[in-house]
Amino acid sequence: DVKVTQSSRYLVKRTGEKVFLECVQDMDHENMFWYRQDPGLGLRLIYFSYDVKMKEKGDIPEGYSVSREKKERFSLILESASTNQTSMYLCASSLRSGLRDTQYFGPGTRLTVL
Amino acid sequence: DQQVKQNSPSLSVQEGRISILNCDYTNSMFDYFLWYKKYPAEGPTFLISISSIKDKNEDGRFTVFLNKSAKHLSLHIVPSQPGDSAVYFCAAPYSGNTGKLIFGQGTTLQVKP
């Protein structure tokens, strides 16, 4: 059974704090993704990684960075959290065998920045 | 530029009736489309897909129709069940073989018993 896990389901942080969101997949997938979901905006891609130590900016990378030191783990970092980063964060993974590969999602982290 | 659009934020139908969720796209280079379903407090899960060489793909109660000339696709659920109540996202792969997807805004479906 495929599995993508995220370190926290709910997180409350203060403005200016450094925030780490962790994602682990056990499917040996090459691709990993970080999205945020906001009402009326759907899922927007923040960052994408297609291999260890490789990353690519998505549509809304400002204020975020990522780290992928191991194939199974992809971390999203908010260097200095702001209230407009309050959102649902979703991690996903997929094989890199072709563009039609299904993405598998974790359960999400609801982040509130006060 | 929103290349994949779901213009109806919500839809409410009676149990047993048909649910039709719509999606429009602007990029004529898109050749594959996916629908994902998301329950509250869970991640999206893949539901059904369609290639642009087809105009219809069916999987049980779920059918996706593609109208390339109109750049429009729709997801039909027949018959609708209360357990289908969720947010539905349509998506298309970015150009190039990257594995990245562009998602629509989502439509919240409520199926009333």
C-alpha cells in the first residue's frame, strides 16, 4: 500500500518563526512535490524535486525553500513565517517514468501563523 | 494565468441523481487530464483520467468526457451517493515530461441523502 506521511497534521506558529514541514514516502518515487491549498485557488505548486538534492521552483516559491537529502524525504522550509502563509500544505510523490504517473498525496498539514 | 479552471465552486445534488462537474482549460497542448477527489483532513486521491485521443473514459459510476474543440471536460457521477461528497479537482500535466500537474480551483460536491 502506497504511503506518503507528513510530520504534523496541525501546526501553529508565530510570525517570524522558522518552520519545517517534513514529508516521507515509502514508494521509492523519484518525484516529490509541495503544494498549498487555499479556498478558491485550488492546489498551487510551491516546489518540486525530481531527484536527491535536485529541486525546481513551482508557481509560488516566494518565502519557501526545500531540502531533499534522501530520496524518501522532502522538507519544506518557511524561513520566516508570515500570516499569509497560513494554509493547508500537501506533499505528493510520483514515479518519474512518464508525465502520466499518478501523484500520491499525504494527508496534509494545516499550518496557522499567528 | 489559470490554465485549468473550475468555475463552479460548489454543487449540490440529491442521492441517486447525476452529478456533473465541469472543467475548462486554455492550453491546447494539454493531452492528458486527471480528476482527483479530496475528503476533508485527507490528501487528494486519484479518481480517473483521460487521454486526448479519447472523448470518453468510464470507470464504474464515474465517467469523464472530453471535448477538445471546446477545451472542456466533465466528470459525471451516476448514481451519486452521500459518500461522494468531497472536493473534486481536475488537473493536467505541465508541458514537458516533468511529472508536474496544474490543478483547477476545485468544486465541492454535496450529495444529500
